[in-house]
Amino acid sequence: MSWRVVPSAVYGGLMNFAWMGWHPLTALSLGLLLAVVAPAIRAAPPFLIPAGVARLDITPPNPVPLMGYASRAQLPAPTNVAQRIHARALAFGVDSEASVLLTVDNCILPGAITEEVRARLSRRLRLSPERIAITVTHTHSAPCLTGAAPNIFGREMTSMEQAQIDGYTGFFTDQLEAAAVAALKDRQPARVSWGRGTVGFAKNRRTAGGPVDHDLPLLRLTTPDGTLRAMLVSYACHCTTLSGELNAVHGDWAGVAAQTFERDHPGAVALVAIGAGADSNPEPRGTLELVNRHGESLAAEAARLVKLPLTELTNAPTGRLKVLQLPFEPHFTRAEWAHRATNSGIVGHHARRWLARLDRGETLSPTLPYPVQTWTFGPQLALVFLGGEVVVDYSLRLKRELNPNRVWINAYANDVPCYIPSRRILQEGGYEAETSLWYYDRPQKLSPEIEDLIVNTVRDLVPKSFEAGARD
């Protein structure tokens, strides 16, 4: 009870205890005690959870190539910064049962960085991996990281480019660790609640009128007296309002949303994550003015939501984590690799890299490691963290098979090894199903089996009370 305000149920229980036939003096004493403390109990928030927040600047101190667009292949590493970028952290709980979530302005997160941050936090604070989640905003105007989509430019990196990328990756990893530690040190009693709104600028980029997810789930963190300390939102849309022609550091609509909310709510930290929107683009797009319009519209909806009565969370999160092995389709034969290698562009470059590996005696794995993580805040909320660029079908299906009033789907979490297409998209083909895999240097398309594997794993990791049809 040290981290909780006494809930109203305790007050009712004490009243029953006082009048269950005990000595009149005992009943009178309890009655007098309750007469004094009851107003305070009723006035206090139902539960307090230890929580902390932090924000650290991760803007590159030196020139480094930017991720996101193959068209930047011939551009020099930028020296201009159109908007500063950040790592933001939100921590919950106490001691070794604490948890920390990082939302980071970057495009593609290699799993090796998550593993390194988790290892450091385990050594320093004894936190287990399932209690540490890292998401990226997928802005296409942030620095390349070592190991992220290594074929993005359709050519080998120069030694200078690779040195710039490796140098920034070290700085980036240090800042993520520092942000997590700062949030954990900042923990204090907090009132945590959540709700959901909508934002409308995401459009399906494969099919006119195709499926999208316009939900905007929001988590609110306040002091016991109601002062806003932080909010977390996620939206299922690519962070691609800006094109590759702007060779400058920028957080895109997610960065503008966070910056706008923090400007309008001094002292609060705004964390923005991305949902399963790998096949959704912001529309319209292409200019800084449109970036601002989209980001400000999301910040306005978040500002509306934080003023509303929201669902109180009664517990710090409990984490679970499983790494799946997603099967690839059967690999190309050596003859097929050799034929593909005669192509120009990304297909040829990708094939030549894999032929070189075969020549060195390397084997092609039949599966792709893939992380699925969940955090459950008591019975009120299940946060799902899916790795990779996850298409919208996963969000829509999970909201059908789980209780949509108590589940929140995040993607681009912990590792972004490639696009994660659904069975439907694999049947249709196209960029998300095939071409994108070559930029990520994967040896083959993923099997249609992966959809059921991922969805069933999420269902296994959350309590049965979160199943569709379960009581709210």
C-alpha cells in the first residue's frame, strides 16, 4: 500500500467491519476514525503508481548519412538540422520490477542496439529484458544506424560513411541508456490513465480507400494533484511527410506533434510511437508546411484527450517477451542468385551480396528472429509491442480477436528487421511483400504463416481476460 492511495473499496470494507457485531466502543472508535479520514480517501485519486519521465537530445553532433530514401545515395552527409530530434523515456514501478519505455526519433532500430541497451540496464539496475521496450518514430529524416537496412542506398557504404554511421550509433546507444536511467531516477507517485481519440491524416498507400487505423490511444501521467507530467500516444502511419529531397535532420509529423504538445504544455514530456501503419502514408505530403499541419493536428487531439476523464490504471506494467522464428519462403538456388545478380538496381545489388556470402561458406537461415512484447497494466490495458514495419491488417485483426477497448498496438518496437506483411499483402505482392526485403538485406520473402504465428503469440502473452468478448 505504500505506493497507493487507499481505494474506496477499503472504506466500504471498514464500515462493514465496524458494524458486524463488535463491541459498541470498537464500532464507535472505528466510526469516529472513518469520519475523519473518509473525506480525504474519497478526494484522493484511486491509485498512485511510481513513474518518471525524461527527454534527451539525440541530434547528431557531426555529419552522418540519413536513413529513409534510396534517392539520398549520391547526397553528402547533411550538416543542417531542420528540427532537433530526441529520445524520450517513461518509467514505471519499483526496484527490479521497474519498467521503462523509450520512444526515439529514428527510422529503423536494429535489434543489436536494443540488446545492448537492455544489457546495460540489466547490469546497472537488474532490469529484465521484458521490462524494457524501445520504439522508433520511423522518421525518414534521421541518421543511419549501424546494421539498419544496409542496402538502403543500393550500393556499399564508403569507409567514411560507415565511420560516420558507426560513430553516431555509439552516441545514440549511450543516449538511449542515459534517457532510460534518467526516467527511472525521476520516479515519483503518479496518477496514470488512458483513453483513445482519432486522427485522420493516414491513408492506405497501396489501395485507394484501403484499410487504415485512425485510432489515437493516449496514456496520461499526472502528479497526485493533477499536474500533467507526460503523455504517450501512437498512430498507425508512416513518418514520411517529407521527401528525400530535404537532406536535413527532422522528426517529421511525430517530431512536430511532440514539439507542439510540449510547447503548449510546459514541463510535460510528449512521447510519440507508431502503430501498425507500414502500408499507410500521411496525406497530403511533401512539404514542411504539411509536416506541421499533420503534427499539429495530432497534438491538438492529444491536448483534447488529456483534459478528459480517462480510465485509471491501477498497476505498474507486467512485461512478457517472446522471440519468434518467422519462416522465409524457400531460398533461391545458387543459379537463381546468379541470374538475379545480373539485374541493375536493388535486385542486383542484393543478389551480389548474398552470392558473396555463399562464396564465403555462409549458410542462409530459414527463419527471421522476431520480438513480440506485451505490457499489461492490471486488467485495464494491454500494450503490445511488435517488431518491424507492421502492416495495418495486424492491428485490425488483433482488435477483433482481443478486446478493442483494452488493447493498444505498437509497431517499430525493439527491432525493425524488415516489413512484416500480412497474408493478404503477401498474396497481392508489391513493395511491402517483396521489394522492401531486398533493402533490408533479407534472403527471401516471408512465408504467409507468419501472420498466425504473430497474432497467436500476442494472444498467448496477454491474460485471457483481454480476449474479445471478455468483460470490460
